[in-house]
Amino acid sequence: MINLDQLSQAIRSWNPWWANDWILGSKIKREIFDQIQDYFQITHIKDIIGIRRSGKTTLMYQIIHYLISTGISPQSILFINFDDISINTSDFVDILNTIFQLSPDVQYLFLDEVQEKSNWERWVRKIYDQKLVKQIYVSGSSASLLSEDIGRVLSGRHITFQLKPFNFYEYLHSQNWKNFNLNYLLNNQSKLNHYFFKFMKNGGFPEIIDKKEYMQQQINSGLVNDIISRDISSRFRVDMNKIKMLTKYLMTNFTREFSYRKISNDLGIHISTLEKYIGYLEQSFLISRLDLFSYKMRTQFRRNKKIYVIDNGLRNSMSFKTTADFGKMAENIVYNQLSTFNRDIFYWKDKNHEVDFLISKGSDIKELIQVSWDISNPKTKKREIQGIIAVAKIFNKKEGTILTKDAISQETVENIKINIQPLPIWLLRNNH
């Protein structure tokens, strides 16, 4: 049993800004910061969710630093981490009493890794409903924060933001790249591609930046194992060998269509177990599933899905890399970029053609995107263009985009405009 002195000491240790010598660590501004800032004046609880080690705690510190820079008293801001055993094992009543004993004027409450404490949502709702503070920010490493039970408890009281590992724009900032003017990017494509290849292979988790490659592999591999053991095994009854085997299988076959029956046959895992395990991997943010586009919901539900991984570095730490994987890694990056800013993403496939991504708003298709790493072969280029044209005609669209390693052009074929762009530049021009 933790005594109150231990609890007080633990809370103090998480609030270094109460002293005068606190220095913010990472100053690489996350793009999601601006989205959150738009809601600073709204009293709703702000949920910051995302995969473990993606930088949620650092983002909270950046918000705290911003608040202090605008004149908010440091003593009115309080941060607690429920990963801290002294806090986690304390009663909610003791935690709340200690908070107001240490900082009677607290108005901004930051709660990190809240999923580690059972029934946190009812405690937070009480604080919110009784207006004990002005603002509440919570973070967590599991999509269980979005569960129906929590949704009911906090219904109408919260807004959710998802933080991912660095995108390419943020990664370049970490490498001190300053100029994002289009002409500068085009004139420095060789240098840009150097960084892009590093990003594509090693991923964007903040803690691997500037580490040696073998260290990056070790960190990424350890992170996957940590997620499986802490975010999945500790919460659900799973066979560790089977879920690790499944994780490696899905990461090896990322960007491909999959069927539960085939995976069940390949791995010897019962389909019902397989469905649960894939759901757990999604809840931990390791993977995402992409539906085939259809106007019929039943068709979307029944047809094969595609699997994408939250970060190429994690995937590459679990599976051998080959030159042939460059196209898959590029497609995976595009998916993660699109899914950050678009909720309605699908793939298209019929007997003759396939397009990697359809961006829709309701039933209206807004954009067609094909990812083809190398179109230097005329046959490859023709095939990719014909795929865009065929699908553009189906949906009565006048243009489509093909993202490549380095090709750039604009062509009109059969009255359809084809925008061919280098993927690194497209990422930087579509980062919000």
C-alpha cells in the first residue's frame, strides 16, 4: 500500500515546471499540435491516443510548455503518469486529494497512460462534471480508450486525437531540414531521397532518430514485443507464440489482401481466434485494415481486406527486407499519411484493374491514388495509367495520381489527367 508521502513525492517528480529550471526536451513540433490548439478554448476532455512510444508524453509536455509561454501559472498545471507504480496503486480519492494539496489552484490536468488505471473514465467524468479544473488532457496507448463503454461514460464530453510516429515532414525537421519550398525540394531531390530512404526503411519513432541502424532495429523489435506483452497479453487471454507468429505473418504480408481462411490454414490458428487476435493488434495500433470500396456494405464486409502497418521500421524489424519491398513500404507510407487526415479510404479491385487508394466523402469518390515505385519500364507505366483511367471512368472522375520513386510529369490520356509525382515531394505537399 502506497502511503500519501510516497504519492506526493511521485506527483512532484512528474511536474518539474513547478521549479524555475524546467527545460522542454524535444522541440520538434508535432503537426497534430495545431489541431489540438484549435480546441484549447473548448472545455471537452482531449484524448490523445496512439501507439506506444509515438511521443504522446512529449506532446503533452509541449502543450504544457505552450500554456506556460502564454502566461499560465506553472503551479496551475499538473501532470501525472499512471505508469508510475506509486500513482497507479493509489486510490482515486487519495490521488485527487493529493493533487489539490500540492497545487490548490490547479486548472489544467494532464493524465498520461490512463488505460493503466481501471475505471479512470468515471473518475475523469466526475472531475469534468464537477468543473474541478478548466481543462483535462488524457493519453493512452490502446484504442480501448475508444471502446463503447468509455464512449458512454464520456459521451459528449471528449474529443479524440490520434498521434502516430513521425511522418516524413516531421522526420525531416528532426534532421534540421529547413526549406520546404517546392522549387527547393525539386532542386535538391538527391538529398531529399537520401533522407526518404532512411525514413522508409527505419521508420519514424522519435527515439530511433539518429541512432545507429543496428540500434534502430533492436529498439523497433523490442517495441513490437513490448506492445504484444503490455498492451495485448496483459489485457487479453492470448497464446503468446500464436500472436507473435501472426504479427510476423501480417507484417511480412503487409499491403496485400488477406482472408481469414488462408491465414488460418497457413498458421493453424482457428478463424474465431484469428479474428480476435487481429482485433487486438488493431487496438494496439500496430496494424490497420483497409476495405474494398463498394456501395454495398455487405460486399465491403465480406471481401478481403488489406493490411497496413503503423510504421515501416517496426515491420522491417520483424521481417526480411528485399528490393521488391520498396513498393510495399512506399504504399504503406502513403496509407499512413492518408489515414491521418482522411477517414474514408478504400482500395478498388475488379477483374481487370486495381487502384491502391480511393478517397471518398460518403459515396462520392474524391481522389484516386496509385503507388508504383518504379515506372521506368513503359509497360509498367502503361498498366498503372490504364488502371487509373478505368477506375476514373467508373466514378466519372477527371484525374488521378500516380506516386513513384522519382518520376514527375502530367499527362492527359483519354481525357483523364494523370498526375505523376515523386512520393517524397507528395508527402511534404500533403502533410495536413
